[in-house]
Amino acid sequence: LPGKSSKDLKTATKSQVPVKEDPVAILKRKLDEAVRDERYEDAAKIRDELQRLTGKK
């Protein structure tokens, strides 16, 4: 592109790539929401999935 250095292009490309969020962080946020909304069955399923992913019991 005229007027753009290769550094500018690399920066633009990097900033446009969506960053994947950590699946554990996503599940923790969903767990918090489920508990807050008093959806305890959903919360238990999410908790179990978190334990499976992290290897914790």
C-alpha cells in the first residue's frame, strides 16, 4: 500500500487478528453468571467441565 511501511502493515495485521480467550477463563465467567442467575444445574455442569479441563477435583 502506498505510504505505508512494512512495520505499519504488520501492526495493522496483528491488531486485526482476533485473540482466542482461554477456555478456562470463559468457563469461569459462565460459572459466575450461572451462579449469579441462580441456575445451579448449569453451574454444576460448568464446574464439572472446568474440573475436567484443569484436572482438579
